[in-house]
Amino acid sequence: MGTARLPPLGALRCFEAAARLESFSRAADELHLTHGAVSRAVRALEDDLGIPLFERRSRRVYLTASGARLHAAVADAFAGIAAATRELRKRAATAAPLVLSCEPTLLMRWLIPRLPAFQAAHPDAALHLAAGGGAVPFAREGIDLAIRRNDFPFPDGVEAVPFMAERVGPVCAPAVAAPTHGADIADASGFLADRTLLHTRTRPDAWSRWADLSSTAVALGRGQWFEHFYFSLQAASAGLGVAIGPWALVRGEVEAGTLVAPVGFVEDGSGYYLLSPGPIEADPRASALLSWLRSQA
């Protein structure tokens, strides 16, 4: 093969199309060439081989025995090239990591601690994580998928699939809760009456929303404010007061005992969604991620 002199690829393409379509004109249309260009390419191939490949009859062409032998070989070769190309393109697309955008606090406190389990279950589904909130610039920033809470309207054309409901409740360090840890939700007003409330500017209505949902009287005008939601949860862990904590974001600390939820959690009607610019089921890696996210909720 290294020393064999092969015909030009362009001439073989013209020959294969003309043989398959039995027409130089239709071959020219398919290849976006002129009739004359296809005819000259086939004639050059015949001159190079020294044998006729077609019988030319009026507006139709028919393969000779030699032409049929060459066409079978060329068609098989082109089919093999096409199959290999499809496989390589699919492999390249699969090898590229999925870029997943996630709200920063959820990313730090919920997603990253659980990622080793996902990677162990799906070693071929590489993820590149990006912190972000609000509207998702899919095309502009090369983002494939995003995790967002539905606290803003999702754009038309974006697939949004829910995977976890939001549950919220007051959380604090064990020392702050004592001696009322384990109290029923009915005792919430008394529990909160003499404790510092921790507020955040990124969720300024968190306390009032929880108070409405739990039918709890809370003096909302007092307490300490923090710039970001993450800071209020850190302050609660440090014993500075009581913060509103979503279950997903405080689950690890509650299970470890560094935070407690004295009056439990209630669903607030919102939830977390996996967003995609196209159908999630079209990408096996995205489908696997969605199934795993639901299993972790």
C-alpha cells in the first residue's frame, strides 16, 4: 500500500456518485459540481486505468464489468471512512467534559462533596464545574448544563427538569439550640424569641417566607445581616445565631452534628432544576447526571 499509486480522491468521488446514480448530471448536483467537471474527472480516471468504466448511452451511463468491480471497492472504502469518521467524532464529543454551571453555595456545600460518588459510577462522564447564578449564558460561555433554583423565569427554549424540592428551616449550632433541641414546630416562636436571627441579602425574604409557611410569629426586624447566603450559614455554624437553612445546603452539617434544626424543615414551593439548551435525553452523560442528581435529592 505504501508504494501503490492510487487514483485521485476527487476523481473517485465523482466516479462513485456517477456509478451509484447512473448519471453524470445527478452526480454533479449531489457533489455541487458542474456536469463537465464530473465527466472530465471520470474520463481522467479511465485514462489513468487504461480501461472504460462506463458505457455512455444518451443521458444515462452504465457500468462496465471493470467499472462495477471498481465501484464495489470504492463504495466499501467510502463507507468505511464514513463509519470511522462518525465514531471518532462521537468519541471526541464524549471525551470533552460537560461544563456544568451551579449556584455557588449549592456547588460548595452539596454538589462537590457528592461528586466522587458520581465519578465512581460514571468514570467516562467528565464534568467541568463553573459557579454561577441567574440566567445561563449557554452558548456565550460554553456551558452545557446548569443547576438553578426556580426563583427566576427560565427562558423559552431551555429544557428545565426538576430534581430536588427546596425545604427550609432554622438551623444553628448545638450550643445555641440548647436546651430546646428537639422542640416541636409549635414551639418555634418561643425558641426564636431570644435568639439572634441571621439574615442574608441574597435571600432577604428567607425568614419571612419561612414564618408564613410554618405559621410562626417571628420578630423580623432584629438580627444580623450578611452579604451572601453562604456567610449566614457559616455564622450559624460558628454559634452567632440562627439562620434559615435549606436542607440540601445544611444536610451534611446536620448529619455530622455541627448544626441542628430544632424545629424541622418545610417545603417552600421552589426547587432545583437541571437546565439544558436542548433535550437532556439526547446526551447519555446528561441523562446519567440527571438520574444521579435525583438519587441524591
